[in-house]
Amino acid sequence: MSPRAGTAPPQGAPVRSLGWRERWRAFRNARVASPAFQRWAAGFPLTRGVARRNTRALFDLCAGFVYSQILFACIRLDLFRTLQDGPLAVEVLSPRLRLAPERAERLLRAAASLGLLSRLPDGRYALADLGAALIGNPSVAAMVEHHALLYEDLRDPVALLRGEAGPTRLSGYWPYAEADDSAALTADAVAGYSGLMAASQGLIAEDVLDAYGFGRHACLMDVGGGEGAFLSAAARRCPDLRLMLLDLPSVAERARRRFAAEGLADRIACHGGSFLDGDLPRGADVISLVRIVHDHDDGAAMRLLRAAYAALPPGGRLVIAEPMAGTPGAEPIGDAYFGFYLLAMGSGRARGADELGRMLAEAGFTGIRALRTRRPLLTAAITGSRPPLNV
């Protein structure tokens, strides 16, 4: 038997017999692919529910872009804030949205079907849980706006996969991903992505601080800390903790201004430089990498981990927090969304906790363990220690 029915193995390749699981999977896939079986399964009482769920899931995959653009339209029109104070009728919403009544109704019905709004019995529209949550998370709105660049890069996903798409919009937005000298990037070059990172990092900062008790340490250095959203949260949570930030010189200057405005200038030392070139500053007994490692290919990621190991004192700890591949219940976020986002960006990939653990061990860390986070679909975390000196 050939490895796959109807496909001959390459000349000289060993012929492997299919095991019973593979034969069963091939049989099952053939049945599921049959239109006649699909019609039967949709009507048979024991399979009807599964068939309908699969049909809905398949259609949602096909329609996902349309759903996301409906959300984009709601955000662009500020619909959720418009409804923040209470339900409104189409006749009231239409002029506020600057849409013809029938177009406003179309958008409102679409948003209600996606769980963003609720249509009340009297015909008015109110916020549903998802719409209300977006008001409290402006970083999500910023990411939705930002996705316009990603959609441009995904217009031809096959060309992107084959490396035939040419320069992408995201590689221009994240200039450090392909820059020969990232430390020389100007303030204008970093302003866009630096602001987006500051807005979106607030969404996960508290989750990271809940997952690991930084207050047990004397000094925390956030490497690639952007404009300092994470360190600002850490300063509020741990009032006795000294803080350091390292990022590109133009980004570190933006962080310095932020800390001064927040009254934190005396607590947080900002260092300008590239964490991929040379040594990291010394003085911290815990280092955080918040959504940093997955931005870089394997060679650069290992250089960063080794640099963090060298910068820590014996007994110091490293904490990595980012979306991870294979996170139970959130597999599409790490493997699908970030898989293609980082491909378009031109650098990095999502890694699972096991792979990050092996990389930490290769860099010299011990005591490696995954940390439980409140919302692992947004960020997972793993930590490791530089071994203490032998007594």
C-alpha cells in the first residue's frame, strides 16, 4: 500500500504501511468530504448538532474578514461610545453616524448578530457585553485600526508565504524588524509603533504582574520596554522596586518623557540602545521580556536570552511574557494570527512554552517553569533563573 492512495512514493523512498489510526483518519476524511454524507449527517439526529456546528465554523472562517471589517466600521464611527449612555433608536443614531437610515440599520443589525450590540424589543439598540468591553479596552480599538496594514499584506497570502510579496506594509511600520542599524532609527520612525505598543501593553501588564511577584526583587529591568507602560504598572504595584528600561534611544527618550509626566522619573532609569547588539546594562536582579522574544528569529532570540543571562546576578530571574503557540484554548491566536502577523512583519514567530523552555536551558537558565496567567490567550509566561554560585 502506498503512503497515500493514488500517490506513488518518490523513487528510492521506503514504503511505509499506514497504521490503523491513519487508515481510520483517511476513511473518516473521505466520508466527511462526501456531499451525500454531509446531507445525511445534517439530518440524522445523532450527528445533526455536530454537522451544523461544523458548517457554522466553516462559514465563519470564510466570512471572518467581513466580520472584522464590521468591527472596524463600528470603531471608526465611534458607535460603542455613542451608545455608552443608553440605548438609541436608528432614527437617532443615523445622523450621529452620518449614515443613511437604511445603512445605519444594516450596520446595527450586523453588529448585533456578532454580539457587539443588542436589539431591544422596541427596536432600539444597546451595547452588548463585547461592545461594552471595547470601551474599557482602547488598546483593542487601536489594534483593529492597525490591522488595515495587515490586511494589505494578506491580500495574497500565497505570495507572502513564498516570499514573493515584496516589501510589506508591516515591515515598514515596525522598522526595527529589518533595519541594519535599529539603534539609529529616528523619533519619527519609531513614533507609530511605539505609541501602539504603549496602548496595547496596558491590556496585559496587570496580568503579567499577577502571574509573577516582582516585589520579591530589588530591581526590575524591562528589556524592549517601549514607552514604559509595563514599568508604570509595575511601579504602582511594587512601590519599593527600583526600575530600569532598555529600548532604542529614540524610544527610551519617549519613555523618559512619559515617566516624568507620571512623576516616576526618579524611580525609573532609562537606557537607550539595541538589546541585540552588545551587553545589557547590569544592576537588575530580574529582567522582563514582555512581547519581545516572538518578534525575533531564532538566532536573535538566543542572543537576547544569553545577554539576559549574562546581565543577571547569580540567583537572578528572567520572565518572558507573550502570546505562545499551542496555548490550550487559544491555539489560533499563537499559531494562526501571530504566525501570519510576524511573517508579514518580516521577523520572528510564536513559540510554545516547551520550545521557550529549551531555549532558556540552552542559554544556561535553570528552574524553568511556566506561570499561570489570568488570560493566557492574551499572554502566557515562563520564567527561569541564573543558578546561584556554589557555596
